[in-house]
Amino acid sequence: MNNITLKAPACLLDKVRTFLEIIYPGQDADTLAQKAIAVFEPIHDSLDDSCASATPLWSEKDIALLTYGNSLVEEENRPLRTLDRFLAEFTHDRFSIIHILPFFPYSSDDGFAVMDYYTVNPSLGNWTDIRKIAGRCRLMADLVVNHTSSRTQWFENFKKGIHPGKDYYVTVDPESDLSKVIRPRTSPLLREVATPDGPRHVWCTFSHDQVDLDFKNPDVLMEFLSIIRHYLDNGVQIFRLDAVAFLWKEVCTTCLHLGQTHKIVKLMRTLIQAHNPRAIIITETNVPARENLSYFGIGDEAQVVYNFPLPPFVLNTMVTGNSKGITDWLKTMPDTMESNTCLNFIASHDGIGLRPVEDYFSHQEMRQLIDLMKAFGGRISTRALNGHKDNPYEINISLWDAMKGTIHCRADNFQTERFICAHTIMLGLKGIPAIYIHSLLGTENDYDRRENLQSNRAVNRHIWDYPDLCKKLANPDDHHHQVFFALCALIDKRKEQPAFHPDAGQTTFNINRKVVAFRRRPDENSNAFALFCIHNITDQALTIPPKDLPEQWQRAGVDLISEKTVQLDTGLDLAPYQSMWIKMTANHHRIDV
């Protein structure tokens, strides 16, 4: 406690007040600022004169595991305890970040219709279980900030016309012009609700069980600041702002990425870091790339954004055997500041979003990918746009099944190799890598769960019987074993290389359309080695002659994956779907580029 003070620095008060004056013009910003800061006392005194923290937030050793609290279950044990057991018995310290998807009481959407933000779902465990997992890693939790369940006490109070809740939700006249509103669903936007003041129409971006909160009421903001503090007190260090892009509503606009939304994210970051300088905000905005990157602000908003274009690009690359699209896209990725980075992933609890690549994929490419994924057991979720309700929004499929073949061969013998190659690309790219538990385990499509829940997304939300999983992981002939231990080996190697630091430089190369190739390089002042990452994304063996390799590559090196020496000046041989992370040998590591 020696480095903590109860008195808020003047610069913090000024900064918070300025945000609140913009968000709530005409309100008493001084009182609101003091009330907001009080929620986060004691304030950490590591803040410098500009109220910014210099605490390093990530390194090459950071890798995230994404999971539901009940992805693994066993008899006579709480699922969160089973998860903790899995982390202790199998993953050890490989994952420095664990994202437990919403672990609160909920009414629908597998947790994203929260009924009580202050309680752990008793079917999963309790706060003691959460704190235990937080003790072994940096815990990431969802702040479902756009909406609540229609069964929360707040909404019950709204329907009764009493506080708190009476004025917590967005209501609009159904005759309002809502034609510009952008949303990822096809259900009606408004839901009529009976109240003591007569029928009201509440705003429901996602479903009629998920009612949108009205952040124009500062009491709603203050409520969520208290929720954030509760999470901090229970070990949460990373906050995933779910669906935050839809937060602020204005009739006659898209209601997407509005200025007040960005200011609220900036305010939350300021207050969270004032209390814990190592805490991080990640924004979940499944939108086109340029819009997604806007949540970095000018280095003062989210520290991390999801790299949403990456999953569809990697998937399309692997099933077409053509690297042009991903190579061209990687070359356009802007350099991030040291205070910002991307969360790289290629699978998650949701589907593989298609919106982020709308500006990159042709109609033919999109149709070809969708048809192939349907052939592999996937479903396509749609959204309403321009009066049409059949616009593809995401592909719902397990990544393991998505990799079972290519557009040239609907099924082949390279599923494991293709799957591992896709992850090797992701693990090497600039940013913090994140692996979904069902990718780590090579889980197949769960058709029964999809049909039982009548939800396309459920196909990739399997619930494992833990004893059965343990048997599969113990069997070297089982693909679950092969995938798990191959990915663990890659993770172990990655974590030892400073060139894979999220802030390390990245240069993408055009070698040919059958490979994805890039260089990762630490700071020029670092003594660490550069790494050359090259991946054969086809089912054919390749020989790359020296003349086709970048000039800097034509030397001797060691492939960290195979642990073999490679002579780049004589060319490079790659087996189907083989990847190499090539470190230059000691007498060749100084490279002028």
C-alpha cells in the first residue's frame, strides 16, 4: 500500500471532468467527476504529470486462452474448479491471460443477456473460484455494457416505473426515423412494453431479451463504474467491452461508433488505470477494419482491439491456397503505438465474422467461402441491411471442421497440418495471440447442441466431459492429442523470442501466392535476433529458389520449429503446410534493410 494514495491528482480530476462535460453537457460535471473518481479510490500514485502510466502492459510471453466457464465439466465439481484443474494439469503457465466468457446469471445468448452483474452464476461456481483462477493469470472478463437481460431487476423496475431502472433503458417513438440504424440482427429493433405511463418501445439491438441501456442517463454510467470496481476487487485485470460500438443512440444516425461512445471508453480507461495501471480495456467491435481501429483513439482509448479481419483472412487463405489477399491486407496494417496492440485470434465463441472483410473479398470469393463452409457442416448467420434480411454476417463452424479440406479438394488428409499452419501464422503476427479452447482441443462441430439450443453459434460451443477429454488427450493417435500438444509446443517456442513482442516490428513479403511470409524484428536498439516466418499454405511441397527469397534471407539460420539448420542461400524446401520460424545464426544476425 506504500505506493497508493487516497487523494486524486488534480490532472485526473481535470481529465475526468472534461470527458463528462462532453458526454453530459448541462450536467454538473464537477460533482459527477468527484463521484466517478471516488468509486476507484484508492488512486495509484504511479500516475505521472500527464496522468498516464508507463507500466509495461504486455510482452512476447503473453498469450490468451478464451473459454466459457463451463466448457469443461465433471461430476461433483463446479465447472470453474474443473477449468482451474485443466489449467493446472494441462496448460500450466502457457497462458498468461484467461478470458472467461460471461460467468454471471443470464437468460439467453450463452451469458450475454446478464441478469445480475454482481453475482457469479451459481451453476458455475462463485467469486472464490474466480479469484483462484485470477491468482494464476491475468483474468479477462466481459463488461456487457450495451444491454441487459429483460429479466434483470432493473428492467423489472422499468416496467413498474420505479428506481433503480425506471429510466435506465432506451425508449423511442416507433414513428421515429430509424432507417439508418446498423445492427447485426434481423429481429425487430423495438419491443413494446407496458409501463405505468402507458406502452413504451424499448430498443433491442440484439434480441428482445437483450434491452439496450440508456447511457444518456449518468446514473447508468455510474452503475457500470461500480460494476467495474467490483470486478477489479475480484481479480479482473482485463475488461472486454462487449458490443460497445452500439452504446450511444441518436435517432436519424447509424447509432454506431458515435462520439459519446468513444468518450465513455476513454473515461473508463482513465478511471480503471488510475486504480490499477496494469489493467487493460479491449473493445469488441466486429466491424470493418478502419472502424475497428478507431477504438485506439490517439493512444488514449482502448489499449487493445480485436483483430477481426484476421479470422476470415486466415480461413480463406488456408482453404484457397492463395496468400495474395492476406499479404496485401497485412501490408496495409498501420503501425501501432507502444500503448496499443491487437488481439490476434482465428476462432472464438462467436462465428467467423464477414463484415470486417466486406471491403476486401469480392462477391465471388465470399460466395465460394460460404459454400465451402456449408459443405463442412457450417451455418451462415445473417443481418438486416437496406431492407434485406439475408446479408451474410458470420460463419458458424468449429475451426477444426473448417479446415477439413480446400476449394480444390473438399476433404483430404491434411486437416491437422492445415489447422496447425493457420495457428502458426496467427502466433507469429504482431499483437497478442489468443486461442479459443475448442481450437486448442481440436473440437468438432457440435450439431446436437446447435439443434437443442436452436442457435447457429452453439455449433462451436461444445461442452466437454472432462474425464472423456483427459482420455483423448492421453491418446497419441487421437487428433485432439495431436492438436493440443502441437499448439503447446509452438506456444513454448514463441514465448522465448523477443522478436514476437507485440510491439516488435513486422514486415510482410511478396514471395509467391503459395506462402505467407513476414519478418518480426525487435527494436533496432535491441540485441535480440530478427525472425523470418514463412508458411506453405498449400497441400503441395514447395521449393523456393534463392532468387525468390528477400535479400536479407539468403543466409544460414535455424528453424525454431523443427530445430534444424537451414541454408537459405541454396533455397528453401517446405513440405505441405509446413511453417518455419527462422532465426539467423549468430554471425549473421546483423541485417541491414
